[in-house]
Amino acid sequence: MSLVERVKQMVPRQPVNADRLVGRVEALHRFVVAAEGHVPEDRLVTARTVIDRSGERLRLSRAHTVIALAGATGSGKSSLFNAVSGFQLSRVGVRRPTTGVAHACVWGQAGAGPLLDWLGVPPNRRFTRESALDGDDQAALRGLVLLDLPDFDSVLEQHRLEVDRLLRLVDLVVWVLDPQKYADRVVHQQYLAQFQHHRDVTVVVLNQADRLNRADAERLVADLGRLLEEDGLGGVPVFATSAKGQPGLGALRGALERAVAQRQAALLRLNSDVTDAVADLQPLVGTGSKASAAVPQQTVNRLSGALAEAAGAPIVAAATERTYRYRATASLGWPLLRWARRLRPDPLKRLHLEAGPVVAPDASSLPESTAAQKAAVTLAAREVAAQAGGGLPEPWPTAITTASRSRVDDVPDALDVAVASADLGLSRRPAWWRLIGALQWLGAATALAGLVWLAVRAVFALLGLPNVSGPTVGSGVPLATVLLGGGLLFGLLLAVVVRPFAAIAARRARARAERRMRSAIAGVARTHIVAPVEEVLRSYDDAREALAAAA
């Protein structure tokens, strides 16, 4: 392969648009916002790092391209750094490690200071290459920030950590390998293979090729290319270099010039970082369809039913029916005997509940939920979580289950409030009660008039006074007797006639009360169990859509 062909491998087939890259980063940020609190934090660390790093790099100089020379001890990267810059900027020596901190050489462009501060290059290790004496010799590299990194296999841990830090920040990496250690397993597994998603910003050189004849150099370059294929870096530029002799620096300098001219390296690197982060996060949203953000109504109904049983709604409904009958009898029965009803307490009052809406949950005397009822509530909540999270990838089903239990401790009090505050519909007397009650009082008054008349006649008879018989009805029955008997019979018959209607109305009152309580309890089910679950489902959909946009 010719030098020109090798350099052309640096040309990205599809240049990265800066605005689209910003859009991908923003979408990745939306994913993190949607997923936090539902996804383990350690799964979001990479995405957060990429978001922060991308934002910082895009805010810094876009006119500069940061290229790092990375290599093992004795690979000759510092010699290449000095040869490319034309000065002895980085110390070269026999004692290892020689390079302890990164050195930076900047060509031309002003304004690299903040970028170098972000990279963490010490001020005394920063150098400017281009000057008026160079003329146009260095113009092709104007905007280049070339870094000489410490050895990534240094015996000093701080050197290795510094290399790892800078490799995550630079725009393009030139891996400098030597003929003796180019196939080192550590180099390929721990470093080169980790850059398989960064092929567009990776260059590999076989340095110190002046020690080899041409045939050996070509053979080693071919073998290095094979190893890179195995690392997932097939197609990256790979060529021989030497700082002291043939084949020289032509290919390396051409690669650097092309990267500087395109000003795509930073965008390509960040784009690859985002792609890496998306690939890492993809299992969290899977490839299925969008989740339903609403729990099926049938499931909610089953949950509400279990909560209603646990809250004692059927008990209150039954008490409502008995109370309706009790009060109907008191209003529709024989008026002169109604006082006897007061000896029996109102069924609802025995439960410390009122007929109308009140908010007094602490006063409720409903029995505690049984173990079976509590188990039914737990199972119903679990069913809500299971149906909502069915088919979603982990950790979303776990997050949904956790959400369904997040307010379970508040459910008992909320159910008490729902039952105690439900309008049972008994606060007003029906109009027909007043009508029947008036008729009963009319019958009672009639009977009382007849009774008084008969009593007067009896008194007159006892005192020997003239008998006041009064008018008669039919075959001589005194009117007073007719009034007394008719009034009593009318009241009795009226009570018997209205009793079935009162029973029907009592059952309706029970159904109405139970319906209202179940409606209030359904509100508890939604606010305390269903709503947290649906919030997680919406977060999943938001995260899925955001990751799709980031991809």
C-alpha cells in the first residue's frame, strides 16, 4: 500500500456534523435523566462521563486537534515527538521510564491554553512550535496539539493512570509500537482492543523500522495489521516509521496533516464515545416496542377490589343498607311507637361513621384487615407490577415492582380516609319518606281523635252524665270507633305496603354506597400503587426514545 493510500484511510466516509453530535449528546443526557432512580447508578457512569466530556470538549477550541503519541517503554514515541516538532522537547534516555508527565507541542493557533488546562498538561511542559522563521513549512500542521504521553506500561502506577486519563480526552491516538513488542498481548488486549469503536481516530505505527530491512518491515507491518483485525481495528492506518532513518516520518506527518486539515478528529472521537455509551446502554431498553404507559383498567379493577375488601367496604355497605331500613322504619312506621326505635343504635353510628361525607379516619371502628385480605392486596399489587413490567428488560421490572411498593405503608390510612369520607347518600331524607310520614301522622291523628272521643264517652258514662253517642256509620257503629280502628288499620296497612319499597330502596342505597366507596378506593389504588408504576413506565418510554435518538 502506498503512502498516499495509507494516509487516505484517515478520511472518514461520513463526516460528523457538529450540530447532530450535539443532538446525540443531548439525547444521551435525556436518557440519563429518565433512567436515574430506576437504573443502577453504576450503569450510568459511562454515559455521564461522556456527556460531561463532550460538553467540555465542544466548548473548548474547535480550531485545535489534539493528537497523542501513546506507546510502551522503549517504543521511541518521545523520539518521534521530537522529530515531528523539530526540537528536543521531550527527554529521551536509556533509563526507564523517561517520560513522567505529558508534553505538549502546539502549532501556531493561539487560544490553546484553556484546552491544555482541561487536558491537565503542566505549563512548563507546553511548547509552541511554529515561528516566523519557519515560513510556510509548518503551515499544514497549524492547529495541531501533539502530546507525548507517559509509557502505558510504566512501572509507576501514576504514569499508567495519567495515560488512561488522557486517552479518554484526546481527539486522535497514534499508537507507537516497536518491532520487539508490537505483538505484546497486554498492549493489544488492554489498550488497542478497547479502541475498536474508535477506528476513525486511531493510527498505528511500527516505529524504529530503520533497524529492519524493507522485506522484514513489510512482513511485520502485515502481521501487525492481522493482529489489529483480531482486535476489531481492521482498516485503521498502519505503517512503518523511523525518527532516525528510512522509512522516515512521511506517512506519520501526512496523517497528522490530514487530521488537522479536516478538523474532524474531535467530532469523530466524541461521536465514537457517544456510540460506545449507547451500545453499553442498549440492553437497558432492549429492542421491543414501546411500553404501555397506562396500567390496564382490568388490572386496576382487580387491585381496587382487593383494596375494597381489605378496607371493609362490604361491611360499611351492609351497614348502610341496615341504616336505611332503620331510618326508613323510623320515618314510615307508626308515629306513636317511633320512640322505641331509639333504644336500638344506628348501625352506621356503631361503626363511628356518618351518613354523609366526613373526614374522620381515626374515629372509624372498622375491623382490622385479615391476613388473607392483606395477602390479597399484596398479590394484587404484585400483579400490577408483573403486568406492567412484563416484557421489559432488566432493571425496569425491578424498578416497577419497587415503585408499586413505594407507598404501600400509606395505604391503610388512605383507605380509612377513603371509606370515612365517602358520601354514603343517607344525609338527606327522601321526599317519599316525608309523604308517607305525613300520611302516617294523619292516620295516627285520626285514631287519636277516635280514642279521645271514646274516652270522653267512657268518662261521661262513669259520671252518670247523659251519654254522648255521636254519629254512627253503617249498621250503627259509632264514628269514634271507626276513627280509632280505621286510623290504626290505615297505619298498619301503610307500613306493610311501603316495607317492600323501603327494602328495595335500602338495597339501592347499599349499592350506591359501595359504588362510591369503591370509587374513592380506586383513587387510592391509582395514587398509591398505579401512579408510581405508570411513572416508571413513562420514564422507560422516555429513556427508550432518548436512546434511539442518541443512536
